[in-house]
Amino acid sequence: MWSRRRTAGEVVLAVVMGLLAAGTEELLGGEGWRLAWVGLGAAVLSLLRRRLPGSVLIVTAACAPVVPGFLVLLILVGWSSGRYIAGAGRALIAYTVAYVLNVSASLVDVWDLHRTLTVVFMATLYFLGTTLAPGLANRYWTQRRTLLHALQEGNAQLLRERAMVVGQARLLERQRIAQDMHDSLGHQLALIAVHTGALEVDRELTDRQREAVGVLRNASVTAMHELREVVGILRDGVHAGAEATALPAGPGDSSGRAARGTAGIEGLVEAARAAGNRVELRWNGDHRPLPPAADHAAYRIVQEALTNAYKHAPGALIDVEVRYEPDSLVVEIVNEAAEKAPEDVVSGGQGLTGLHERARLVGGIVHAGPADGGGFRVAGMLPYGVVEAAPLVDAADDFRQQSTNPWVGHRGAVQVGQADWTFTERELAMAMHGGRNRSAGSGIALGCGIAFAALVLLLVAGGFGVYFLVGSLEKGMIDPAEYDAISVGSAEKEVRDKLPSGDTITTTGLHGKGPEEPEGSKCLVLMSSEVGKEVETEPVFRFCFKDGKLIEKKSYEVKR
């Protein structure tokens, strides 16, 4: 089914072909209803050339010699048939049949036994230039486009398969890491929880010591729960793990399981205060729900920022602010500068890096750096909406089809347009700036070579045709002075020796259009070197012979 744009374009093209056919027919002597029928026929054949390319090619080629209005249509049909005739064998048969019918129609239209080879030669040149050459060019272009599309699809499929293999390998590696963490850290944390639980009920400890041991036991139990959550994230994926851990619980429960997400921020602040830190918490704005992954990221940002403050600025005032902005959640943690820099701080250096990556995965950003007036500031902005997943196929490797600017990367690999680019524009961009791509470059070079060879062939054939036409004119044309110098009654042999033979295609159609020829005579019709009084008329000279003598000579004008 054609789109509206294609339908409108085809209709306009059909109307143009009809008008050109009718106009050409009128210029070459057609008139009346013939013009209407020729224009209508050209329009109908133009509309059918895509659905019935072989049939339209044969019909147009057969009618072109006898219907001059179809000459322009033949070029369009020849170009279109090269693309839409399926199979090289069918195309060869269609073009061969069209050539035979075209030459046969040309012979019938201007039948003259003495000029048969001349008519065949001229018809062959015309068919090659107007029908076969455009068809071959369009067929090559179509095959190259089909090949390139197949390479694009194959490349996209390979990229998808590569992404699947990488994803499976990543999943297996995460499962291995999760198992190692569960087997090693889980065992050690369980031992810590058991020993601190037993120590907490020891009667020899003071109340202060029991309280400290209780904090350690709760911390170990909480660490065990967090370890299980991390193991779940590694096994099931980042977003799945985040959704599983975003629980709407309070600051904590009797089991020591801490709340996650913004609901757990108050628990983090309370734990920090219980450890002897000065922490202030402020909530601003109307509460709005976040996606589970973003909610969990907010919790981790506050947790990591508080941990950094404990390590690098012990005893300093820590200010925690959570703001519900119109378009995003902002969490900001600022700690004052430490009175004395701590010594032997153990830090892996990966905490803030992990925060940046966690925020990026949910479409947010994190800033960490020195605060005005001293201290350190960590701020994160997380969107309320759900961020779409990244495309499966890497844009940089998507067969150079991602950028809408054809000149991007002119110093490297060319990137050409998406679907809004026509294939021709992409081909030109690749040809002009994609020299490092050997496959594309070789294809363009091959196409240019074929086009150049075809052009040279046409130029040679055209030059030969012009030379042949000039020779034909010399065989069929005389000056008025030569006509006047010949007298009636002269011997036939003497007159024929002075005149050209007239055996040329240029005199085709001049016989039988002037005054009636003398009975029993043989007449020689030649063109005049002068032009006629009207565009449609041709001045000619006729010499009639009988019984070896010139019995009549006449000068008149005929319509071609």
C-alpha cells in the first residue's frame, strides 16, 4: 500500500508524463483526440510501472517508434524497470523483448529495404541510451542499497547478541561475587552477632558496657541484613534489588533490620546521634513518592555522606537537609571543618564514585566537594519520574546510522542519518567522508567505474552516431544551384553521377508526399540545403527517370 506522500507524488508524476507526451505528440504533428489518448495512455502507464514493470516496459518500447509522445515516458519506464523487475533472468527477458519490439516497430514505421541496417543501428543506439543504460544504473543502485540494508540488520543482530552474551557473563560474575560475600562475610558477621549477644547478658559488665555491646550487636545484625540485600542486588540486578530493599518501614525493627529509602534517613540520623555525633535533620517541601531505585539512592547518599563525616571530621556539626523540589528530590549533607585532622583514616576511595554511578543509573546527579567557609558538602538530585532504560544496541556501534548530521566525524568514521535521511543522502555522505571504510569505498568506486564506463560508451556511440548522421546528410542533400544546373532530357547515368545516391535514413518519409509521379518512372527524392518556410515543412527536390533519361524534375515542400 502506498502512503499518502507516495500516492500524491505518483499522481503528480503521471500528470507530468501525460502532459509531456501530449505536448511532444503535438510538436511532431499530432492533433485532435490523438493528443488526449496519448496523454492518457502515458499517465496510465506511469502509474502501472511499479506494479507491472515488465509489461509496461514492453508496451512502451513497442509503441514509442509509432507514438512519438512516448519517447520521454520510455526513459522513465526504463529507469523504473531496472529496479522493480524481480530477478536478473526476468529483467533480461523483458529488456530483450522490449528491444526486439522497439526495433521492429521502427522498421515498420519507416520501412525501406535499402535502409534496414541504418534503421536498426539508430534504433539500437536510442534504446541503449534511453532505456537500457538507465535501467542498469537503477538496478545496480537498488542492489547496493539492499546489500547495505542487509549488512545493517546483520550488524544490529550481532550487537544484540553481543549484549546478551555480555549480560550473561556479567550475571554469572555477579552471582559468583554474591556467593563469595555470603559465604565469607555472612559467616563472620554471624559470629560477631552471636558473641556480642552472649556478651550483652554477662552480669559482670556495667550498664554502660552493656549498652555499647548492644549497639555493636544491633550494628552486626543490621550489617547482616544489608549483606543479604547486597547479595540480592548482585543476583537479581540493580533495579530489582533496589525495589526489594525500598521498604516503607520505620527507622528500624526489633530484628535490627533498618528501613531503606527516605524513610530510613531518620534512622541513620538517630544512629549517628547515638554514636556521639552532632547531627541536625530538616525536611522541606511536600512529600512525594520516588521510584524505588531513586528512593534507595537517596538513602545511600545520606549514609555515605555521614560515614565520610565520621571519618574525616569527627565531632564536627553535620547538617542534613531533604528538600522536595517541584521536579526532583534534593538531599544535601554539609559538615563543618574538623578542629583537628584525624590520623590513620581508613578509606577505600570508592564511596563517592559509587554514589555518582548510583545516581546516574536513576537519572540523577551527585556533587561532592569542599563547602564554602570550610568543611565538606555532598548533594544529590534525584528525579521523581522513571528513567527509561538505555538502548540495547550501542549507539556508537550502530553501523554509523545514529547521527542526523552527515558531516559529523569528518576526521574519522562518518556518521550518517537516521530514517529521516533519504538513502541517496546517506550514500553521498559516506562517499564524500567515509574514506576509511573500505567496503563502502570499494562499493562507491565500483559504482563510479560502471557509471564512467557507461558514459564513455554512450559518448563513443553518440560520436559515431553524429558522424553517421553527417554522412547520411551528404548522401541525401543538394544545393538549389545543383538542382538548377540539371536539365530535363539528360541521360540518367549522367544525372545520377552528379547527384548523391539518396540511400540514407534522412530521406525516409519523403517519398510519395509530393505531386503524382509520372507513370512508369523511377524517382529520386533529395533534401534541400535550405530550410523550409515553416518549421513543419521540408523543401525537397525530385528527379524522375524513364527509359534512361530524366523526364521530370520538381521542387516542392512536404510535411514530415
